[in-house]
Amino acid sequence: MTLRLRQVAIIGNEYERTEDALSVVFELGVAYRDPGHRPAREAGVSIFGLRNFVMPIGNQFLELVVPLEDGPTTAGGRYLQRRGGPGGYMLLFQVPRSDYALHQQRLAELDVRVVAAGDISEQESEAIHIHPKDLPGCLVELRWCENEHEPDGDWWPVEREWQSHRNTEFATAICGAEIQTPEPMVLALRWAEVLGVSTEIVDGDPTIPTTDGPVTFIEPSDGRPEGLGGITVKVPTPEIVLERAAKYGLQCYEQTVEISGLRFHLVG
């Protein structure tokens, strides 16, 4: 079964500053926004106690979610506390509609729990969230959506006119994600089992494939607990992005920029 890495979500506590940083460093625009009151039928996240914005990167998406209330009153707030601050939160995979029922069957056979299915589905798109206790590392969504054979096709979590908000001058694609965990191989094998894909060792690290680039499992190097630690972003001019990030006051090292606790590894 194939997975398309269509969206990555960050969780944080600085809504306006994070939007500004992403706009300044990558010149990304907002294609969807829930300030905290949009209903589920409009892809709103307020039902989960969150507000968000979503920005296109090529034909993929980067989302920030921020709890509406401080503290452990929401799953997002508890995740912030557990990881010790902002960082990666969720990977959203687009799957072929023909595979969706097979994924559901596989999860049921493995006794893997799913959450939020009815709240995040419509006639034109269905999705499930996999319970993070059954698939540790980060929250995972599996979704089919209409126009799935079109690279720039619809994506339910954003507005239909998302293409008009896209700017690919300084960021063109998300081409990988990085899960940090004390036991990379154990977790990689679990993801492969649950998602119905293979594992492969790349540069000494276990990975699972997506059509956009691998999800890599590494040991933590930042003192933080298990979670989504970074993504790889394709940029035409890494030096310009790094210069902008440094001027903005963001943490930069080698070819990496950190925004809202998530590492952005830049590749040309």
C-alpha cells in the first residue's frame, strides 16, 4: 500500500509569531485558518480544542495547531507538556480510496484503535486518526480525498482554492519526516506493520517509504522525548533561507532551521 505525505502538523503556543516566521523565512501563505470557532464540516479543529492555520508547500501542506486553553485540558495541551514544548505533532497521509477499507481492516485485525473518524470525514473525503498509544511517535491520519490522481488535487483540511495561496519560490516540497525515539528499529517495524509498508535502512537509519520521501526513525539528540522531530524541505536556495532565519533570530545550524520546536532540514 502506498502513502503520500500530504501534510505535516506542528503544535505550538505562539500562533502569530510562528505564522510570521514561516512567512518571512519561506514566504509561505495561509490557505486555511480556523481561529477557534469553525465547525467540523468546514475542517475546523476547534472541536479538538485547537485553532490552526495551514500553508501550502508545493502540493503538500504545513499546519500549526495551538490549544485554545493553556494546560492539559486538550490532547494537544497534554502533548505539549509531555514533549516539553512546541514541536512536530502529526503526519497526515493521503491513501488511495481503493486502499482505505484495506487500511481499516488491517487496523482492526491488529487491534489498533482509531479516533475522530466521524468528526473528520465527509462525502468527498474520509479519514481516521490512529491512536498514538497503538502507534507511538506522533499522531497519524490516513485520508482519501477526491481527485486523488491529480498532484494538485483537493485536500479536505484546506479550502478548495488552496492553489491561489501557494508560493514555491523558496520552498517547493516536503520530502521526508523524522521521528526520534529511543528504539528506532522497533518503532520503524511497528509503523511498517500498522501501515502496511516495508522498512529500509538508509544511511544507517531505519525508514518507511512514502511517495514524497522517507519517514526516518532516529535516536534523540536534543534531550527531548519521543516525537516528530523534523521534516526535510526542498528549497531552491538554502543559503537565502538560512540567512533570513538567522536574521529573524531562529536557531540555525548547518542546513537546518528550527521553527516552533520542529527542525526544518533544507535540501537543494
